[in-house]
Amino acid sequence: MVWRGMSQPKAISLISGGLDSLLATKVTMDQGVHVEGINFYTGFCVEGHTHAIRKQDKAKPKRNNALWVAETLGIKLHIIDIVEEYKDILLNPKHGYGANMNPCLDCKIFMVHKAQQWINENGFDFIITGEVVGQRPMSQRKETMPIISRESGAEDRLLRPLSAKNLPPTLAEREGWIKRDQLYGFNGRNRKPQMELAEHFGFTDYAKPAGGCCFLTDENYSAKLVDLWQARGHRDYEMDDIMLLKVGRHIRPSNHFKLIIGREEGENKFLQGYTKTYTSIKTTSHAGPLTLIDGVANDADLELAARITARFSQGKNEDSVTVETRRQNGETQLLNVKPLSADDIKQEWYV
């Protein structure tokens, strides 16, 4: 589309790195709109962290999918850190949580609100998202779409190109920036229509359209986050907390301390970066994990932690395994311990 006698309309697209935002952006660009992307970093994104660390994920692309989408489409991407602002959304969601610790509706309202602020500051005309009516049980229902538009402040400046025909016309359509008949009416959780559209556009290498991109939707991760809050007696977190919940086995033998045990070499190397701020344990007589102790452990706790660590080493069936403990102040100690048996590690200790 060629714009004569008026400036080219401009839109900002919320880019998660998934297939839906890729397609929504492409559909809009093909109507002659100037589109730039925006990605909000909360710290809870699944991609690019554990995939880069763990050997079992070595076949997965080591990339930031939002950057990859922007590169594929040839658009500018603005990455905005909202870690601190996002805390209030996670801790006090007006609309509550989903199946786990995911405040999906409040999260979407917040991000669209941030995008609305951005377009006001930068002279853009409207906002694009890849939302599809009926795709997500909490935030993408027909009755929640107007809530997002209203409470974010975006109102009819919010366009959902993949589901637009299921929703009232927006400003972009009424102003003629976008032709409604070139938008889509996708509905429900079936991703086949999106995959067929991707094939039409020639997109073959994209993030698999399932599972979401947020750790807060994951049952195991959410359980670890709740455990962290309960143990500390307050609902707060720092960036290191978010990262460490993504890595290793988490075992809590007592309310006042927890073990974070590396499951493979990549995780051991990652945990090594925290040995100056956490008490740590590593096996020296046998190959084994690096363990961090989150909390305050006395001598008896330290010995128990050493025996648990030994259990996950190659010396787990030996009578004695030598471990090195290192306090945050740098003080080290060698211990010879008998590894716990599998039965000795209570199932309820696993977080």
C-alpha cells in the first residue's frame, strides 16, 4: 500500500518471540504500516537461559526469539526492562492468578499500558498484539479482550490482527490505516490456522506454538517460588532468586535452608558464579554436583547437605565420599561423609 497525501501510519507490536506475534506483525506490515517491535523483560521468560545451560537442551536454538522475530521481519526491536515494575503485578494481581502463579490478565493489561505510554511518547498511532480469542484460558477470552483494552488505557488503539474479525473495529480500521478484510478471525486453541499462515508467508523456523513463554505458567517453577516466599516469610524476590529457581534440583530438608544441586556440568558452571554469596558444597573424591545452600545452615545441617550432595555424585554407592564445603567468607573444610540412600531423602524435601 502506498500512502499519498498523508504520513505513513506507525504501529508498535508486542513481540514475545512466539508465532502469533510474528504473524500479527507481518499481517500489519503487509498493509503498508510502519511497524516496530517492543519486548518487555520481566525476568520470567523461559527461553535463552536454561536452554543455554543444559546439555539436554543443546539442540534447541541458543537465541532470543524476540530478537530473532525482529530480524526475520527486518524491524527495529525495543527491549524494555520492567523487572522492578513487574513485581507489583506478580505480588498483587487485581484479576488473580491462573492455574499456577501466572497473573496473565494483569500482565497483559500492564504490558499494553506500557506500550500505550510508549506510542504517546514516540508519535506512533496504534498497538498490535498477537492475541487470539479463546487461545488462553485466562487472558485471551472474548470477555477479557475489552478489559485489556479498557484498563490498559489503549482502548481502540489496540489491534489484534489474528482475531480482528471476531472483535469490534478499531481505530486503525476506521481510519483506513488497516483493511479489515485483510485481517483474520482465528478463534480457539487450535494452532493449525496460524501454522498454515506461517507456511503461506514462508516462515518455517519459528518458536513452537505451545506452552507459552513464561516460567510462571509452569507448575514446578511456581511451587519453587511459593516455597521461597514461605521460607523467607515475605513475598518478594530479587533477580538472582528468579534465575536460581530455574536451575538445579531444589531440596529443602528444613524450613531454614534449601539446597540447589546442579544436575549436570552446565548447571554446575552456572552455580559456580554464586559461590561467593552462598555456602557451597562440591564432591572432590568423585565426580558430582555443585550445591548451593540458600539459608543459614549450622554444622549438623552442613553435614546433612554434604551427604545429600554425595548421593547425587558418582560415589553414591560408596561408604565414604569426600566433599569440600565453602562458606561465603571463603573458609573451606573437607568432610568425609556417607551418602544418603535414595530412601533417606524424603519425597517431601523436593521442592
